[in-house]
Amino acid sequence: MEGGGHDGTPISIEELNKLKSIAERARKNVVRMLFYDQTIHVGSSLSSIEILTTLLFKYIREGKDPINRDWLILSKGHAAPALYALLVEKGYISEDELWKIQDISGLLQGHPETFIPGIDMSTGSLGQGLSFGVGVAQGIKMRGGNGRVFVIMGDGEQDEGEIWEAMTHAVARKVDNLIAFIEMNGFQLDAATSEVKPKDFLPDVWRAVGWKVLSCDGHDFISLINTIDEALKAKAPVVIFAKTRRGMGFKAIENTVNQRASPDDAKKYLTNA
Amino acid sequence: MMQRSTLPMRDTFGRLLAELGKTNKDLVVITADVGNSTRAMYFRETFPDRYFNVGISEQDMVNFAAGLAAAGFKPLVVNFAMFLMRAWEQIRNSIARMNLDVKLAVTHSGYSDSGDGSSHQALEDIALMRTLPNMKIIIPADSADVKRTLPVVVNELRGPLYYRMGRDYTPVITEGLDYDFKLGKGYVLKDGEDLTIMGAGVVLYDALKAAEELEKMGISTAVINLLSIKPIDEDLIEYYARKTGRIITIEEHSIYGGIGSAVAEVVVKRYPVPMRFIGATTFGRSARSERDLLDFYGINSKSIINAALELVK
């Protein structure tokens, strides 16, 4: 279902290269965090880099008015290092803060907190971001605002019962200013999703409930942009199944259940990259 | 003392809420398919566009309300006490952690859903809410208490707040008393010298009844309506610990972690005196009335009198 729905202005090579270089710096910074803390969720973070880059640098309209700005809710809060690395690129936080992640003296928590600049929802407990997003989207519509809500979830997260509650609720409310991402990287905490609980039926379920269902390559900017452009035209809540790889680009853990790697692995990656 | 009756607390609540919606344009009401039973329906009838029944989905209800608060509304969640606890983790991780302006109003607390039995009887909710940072707890004793607290809760107080009510059983306790509600302040229902009974909610009816009996036995007994359980009136508790030297707490809730525990924390810190705790120690059961259950589990004036005689001897 890739492609279709261009908004008429194809992305320029310059813009594409800009997005690529931002993502690459963020990817390196996530891996670099391993020098300072080996307990962060590197695998899940690297799965989210391109999605977050695209949203933050092409779509999200910032502002103070809660109904006339866009919202970014990282429901898979364990990918916080990726979001932090991109908030550095945005200028919300200083790069030095990244090296103090999870440290008692640092600002950056293991999972997002709203006291950190640029964070729209405190997350960390899975399955809660979509309900919150439906609430924000409903509030925006009630006041006639133009804000849009982007919620990023994982595939393992779909096991949570609250997802069903929120998925059915969004359709009942007809919140067409809500776009949800589900990263299909095929792993959850203990093992591959196929071993824990199959997820292949998910697009059928979301479609049956009444969502517009799209899919894309979650690491390919053109695929992401085409799909988001199409999503923004929809008259219903949209879910984008984004095929991603856990640990994308970091060979020591890429496409494995492993979240973490050693500083040596990080050094090897940064030297060769 | 005659037991007079007024409108049940939930009806007073529901009607007043609809009134408050007229001036408070940001007020939105969210429930999980219990709008009729909780009397949130009066708000629905007046403001259908600001009323949301999310379906039987308590977890989603809580985070949906959190999202509405983030977007600038003043959400009030209305549900059965028991089933809101299903979403305790959502309350903890979204509403309390982000310190969002979401009020949680519950009916059917304690034994008040008598017929439905233990699955529906919330005897642990105060403890669960009390332990949450940023959470405030208000427990009105009767309809008059609802009238003096709800406008302040809805229009003036900011941040997470748990507002605990029962179902139908609403003996008159505070009607006609001249008291302006302030967060963190309890008030004296009856003064005394030898002993103080402290509590909140409908069981204060039994506290007053016991105090009347104890007076006849020559034991001068004070009765305090704590009303604000978090923050709690530490100064008032200390004052009566010093003045009467003995405290009995009564609550329609587990004695483990509830109102008695909250009072004991203050007493031990400020001025230790002997205490007795009257409340639940296990699950409830079905009965035809809340009154039958309060008597069956000994959360009544008789138990207070026995505890008082033990403390005074």
C-alpha cells in the first residue's frame, strides 16, 4: 500500500539529504549513549529514528496553543533515547544532556516525562498513549483547532487491552486528526513477536474496527512521507503499520531481540560508520 | 437522634454537576457506561456535547480524560469506585505523574452497592489513592457536604483529586452546619473532652449516635468530620489528640491504609495517644441494604462505644 497520496510537492533531494543527515546524527548519538549508560533501549530506539525524524522535521507544527499545534506522543516510551537525540537536533535540549541520560544529575529520564522540553506526554507504561491521543484529538476538534495528533506505538505494545479500548473509541469519536504508527519490528521484550503472540492479523482488526489502514517502510523517508501525506487527507483516524528493524543500522544487535550492546560494539560502529 | 433522609448523595452530586456546567464552560464529564447509576446523566441531559460515555473501558476513560486536560479542558471522570481502581495504574502514570487537572468522582464506594456483593464494593480505594503523589482526596459525609465541596472542587481546585461518594444510603449528618469548605481542613461536628471520634463519609452518622450514648454514660465525646483526607488537617488532629487524649477512627474502608492509618500517621508524629480503628478488615458480601452490611461488619455506633469503653477504663 506504499505510495499514493502525494500532496503535490515531491520532496527535494536537498530536503531528503537533510532528513537523512539528521537521522544519521541521531542514530550515532543513540549508540554513543552506550558509552555512558548500557541499560538504555538502543534496539527499540533505532527502530524509531526515521519515523521521529520525519514527523519532527517535516510535519510537526510547534506552538504554545494546545489546539493549534501538533502533538507527538511516544507511547512506546522505551524509545526515549531516539526522541531525545532528535530533540537535540531540534534545539530543545543540549547535546551534553544526552551523556547524562538516566544519571541522577541529568534531565533525561529512562522514559519520557513532560518536564523535559519537547515532550508532550509522560509515557513508559505501554498502551496508554493512544487513549491520551484520542483525548487530545477530541479536545482539538471541540474547540475547532487545527492541531493533529501523532501517536507512536510498538508491535509488542498491541498486546495491551487498553489499545482495544482506545482503538474502538477513536472510531466512535470520529477523530480524523489522529494518526497512529505501529512499528512492526517483530520483537517484544522477551522474544520475537511471532513466538510470544502473533501480530499478523492486526491490520485486519484495525480496518474492521473502522480505521484507515496504511503501511510503509519505516526507515525510508520517501515511503514515510508519501504515506503520511495520504494519512493527512483521510476522513477517519489513520493507523500506519511501519515495517522497521530493531537496532536498525547497528549490526551488533540489528534485527535481534537484544536491546543493548557493549561500549566496544558502539565504538566499532562509530568508527566504521 | 432521628435518622432523617435527604436526596441520596449521588443525586445531589449529579444535579449540582449539571448546574456547575452552566458557568464552567471547560467542564467535561467522562464515564465508562455508568452515567445513569452515577447520576452523571443529569450533565448529559444538559450538555450532551461535553459528556462522553467511552463504553465499558475504564483504562481508556482515564487516559482520554488526561488527553482532554492536556488540550485545555477540565475533565471530571465519573465512575463506580471499584471499577475506577481497574485503571489505578493509568491514574498513577498519566494523571498523577503529569499532575493533570483531572477530577475523579466516584459513587458506589464502600458497601453502598450492597446487593451486588464484594465484586462491586470498594474498600481499598482510599489507600490506593492516598499513596499517589499529587492526588487529593475529598469524602463528603452527606448531601450538604456535597453542596459545600463540589463547587470548590470543580471551579477552584486544580490537579488530580479523588471525590468519594456512596449510592443511596445518605443519613443527614451535616445539614444546616455553618462551615465553608477549605482543602485540608476538617471540622467539628460535636465538641468533647474525653475522647474524639474521627472519620469521613456516611459512617459519621454512627459516630454522632455513639457520642450521644457515650455522653449519657458520662464520657464527653468529640466528633470530627475530616472531609479532606489528603491533605489531612494535621493541626485539628493534634489539637484533639492533646485535648481528649484518645482517638477512635471510623471508615467505610479497610483499616489498612485508609482514614485511620492517615490519622495515626499524624498522631504518632505530632502527639501520640491511644487509638482504635473501626473499619473493614476483609471483603464484603451481598445484603439488602448498606445499613445491614455496616452492622454485620461492626462498622457502627455499637463498635465505637465498645472501643470507647476500652480506651476510657
